[in-house]
Amino acid sequence: MVTKQGCRGTKSDGSPCGMPPLRDSALCLSHDPDHVEEAQEARRLGGQCRRRERIVSGAFDFEGLDSIPKIRRLLHIAATDALSLEGSVAKIRALVSLGVAAARLLETGEFEERLGAVESVLGERLPVNEKGSRR
């Protein structure tokens, strides 16, 4: 197996960069002096994307997808937007997809609640896994 070396440039702290180098170069986009403008534009666009993400997240009170309440919030936002669309096949498809996702979310939440109830009843009788937690 052939492994390609990382970028030969160094980070600001002096450690090796490690990013994949550009084709026919030993340096990545950020370190190659022939691509300074492209690297600056990529950084500018990355900053705009992060800024836009913060603005949109704040406007919609959206905090991610790592919990059922957060996913429920996203579905609520999407459903509200879909309902405001003019009547069309696309609107119907969007609403059906949202309904399916909501039903799965409710099912998952119900299973989570039921599992919690079973675990609370079983308590100490549950086996301990290799990480030391019960499940």
C-alpha cells in the first residue's frame, strides 16, 4: 500500500502541518506560495459559512441534532416552512417526509422512555458492561 506524505509546511506553533499536499506539490493549499490567493479566498468563504451558520442558528433557535428535542425543533422549523409554501407536489412530498421523520422521532422517544422505565425497575440486576455502566 502506498501512503502519501502530508504537507511539508509547519503550523504557526511549529508542528508539522499534515494536511494532504496538492497534486504535484509537497505543500497543501495553505502553505503553497503559488496558491496564496486561493487559500485566502477559501479562508474567507469558510468564515462566511461559520458566520452564516451562527446567524441562522440564532434566528431559528437551532442548536444541533444531538438530542431528540433538538431534532424535534428542526422538524418544527421545516414543517412551518413547508406549510407556508404554495400548494404543489413538492409541498406534499415535503410534508409527507416530515410526517415520516416525526413519527420515527416519536417512536424513538417512546422506546427511550420505555427503556428508562425498564432500567429503573431492574436497577442493580442489570449487567455492567466493560465501560462500567449498566446496559
